[in-house]
Amino acid sequence: MFHWPETFSSRQDFEQARSQFVELYKSCLGTMPDRVELNAKVLAAKQCDGYRRELVQYEVEKDQAPVKAYVCVPDKIRPGSPAIVCLHQHAGQFGLGKSEQVGRIGSPHQQQAADLAKRGYVTMAADSRCFEERMTYWDGDGIYGMGLLVKGATLAGRFIWDIQREIDYLVSRPEVNSDLLGLVGHSMGAMQAQILLPLEPRIKVAVASQGAKLFSGMLERGDTFPQAYILPGYYAFADLDALLASFAPKSLLLTGRRQDSVSRIEDQLIVERRLEGVYATLGTPQNFKYIREDGGHQFSPALRQSAYEWFEQHLNG
């Protein structure tokens, strides 16, 4: 039976394993919706400091309400510009989603869509299921996730589906170069990035802040399981580092903090060692970096600056 190796002897060895891994991984996500037309429209627009913020909506699934998102377009923009999908955090704050990413409400540490637009990128931030305008149940994502599970689906699968529809809309914009797409997320956003990357070839550069976890560590410690990582059958053939490793040799930056209670330091160090080995085997060690500092679970100014510099280095053609 296949099991994701911790090390690889060659690029061919890695590519064969990745192919097997992706097929098995898909089977863990449960059923997916049928594709629908986006039927996208711009609902409103507001001029901000250095960019225009549009409120847009588009459809992701039959018999579901359209999803609303913010798209930030820099003032000095040319057709064919790079674009970045910005995935919001969880923090148990189900009333916050896309609006935190553009700085309307919430934490000043979670305004990546606004920050990156000021740096010349087209950015997009949408509500994840169970957040902001997509809240359903009193407990946030628990009942919703279990409801999908008993129907043969997973919330992880729906997260992936929705982000792919978000990318469909983003690449339809005339300002955007579909070959220059980035992705950034903190905490739950980083976990969503991690589960997406093996299945989304359009992403060229990814930054994941403080989402690195391992099933082995979570089970040993008795951690709770985030909805993004409820993947029935997955641990029979791989641990969570394989999701990130399968993105290689593309550019990947991970950020962490040593006293983080969500992404624990012992998991961080194992993930870092394994991914360094993969990128070295593929001959692209320059495309992977793990930056770490002291502190708890926060996307600090220093880490955000490192993320923005990573995009400047790897996403500008």
C-alpha cells in the first residue's frame, strides 16, 4: 500500500509519489458540487488609499446564495498584473471574513488584501463558508462540517471548491495575468492554502503563516482537529506535510512563531526539515523558506513584511 515517503532519492521518485498521493488525497475530500456559471457582478466600489475596492459577487454552487468578496485594484494598474488570493483567519470569530482582510473591521494584523493592493497587486478576499455573510449555525463551523460529513462530503473539500471558484473569477478580470497568481493565508487561511495547493496548478507562489501541523503530533498531544484538516482516510497514507511538499518545486514561504499554541514548534521543525529535503532533491532550495520568530499565534509585522518581500521576489515575472 502506498505511503508518502519522508525522503526522496530523485525527482522521478518524487513525481511518481506525488501522482499517487494526489489521487488518494482526492478520495478523502468526499463528493464535490457540480460546476455552475459564475454569473459575476460588481455590487459597489469605493476609492481607498492607492487602490479601488470593489464588492463583487459570484456563484459557486447550485441552490447556494452567491458569495461576496472584495477585489482591490491598485490605482496604477496595467493589464496582465500579478494577483493574490488572500484567505482570512478563523480565531473563533465567525462574524469576520473578507472585511477583516481589507481592514474594515477586525485585527490590524489581518489586512493582507489591503496591504498588498498598496504594493501593486490585484487582491481578492472572500468569505469562507460559516464566516461573515456565510454564517449558518450558532456554533460556527462544527454543525455545518458534520452535516457535510454525514452526506459524504467534507468542509475541507468545500473550502477547496470555493477557493477555486474565487480563482476562476480573479483570472477573468482583465487586469490579471493568470500566470502570476499568488496565495496568502494565516492560521485557518494557511490550512486552507495547504489543502488547496496539491489540486490547484494555477497558483505560482504561496505564503502560509502559522498553519503547519502534523496528525502525528496532534494525536500524540490530544489536540482538537480543525475542520480544514478533517480528511477521512488521509492519515492512512500520509501526514499533513505531504500537502505542502506536493507543491514543490514552486515557491513556498512558511512563517512560524516559537511559542505558537496552534502550529506547535515541534511540528514546525519536522515540516521544515522534510520540505527542505524535498526542495533540495528537486534542485530548487531557493524556492522554499521557513521564517520563524519568538511569540504566540500572530501574523506579526515582521512576518508580514517577509511575506510581502517573498511575493516581490517570486511573483513579478
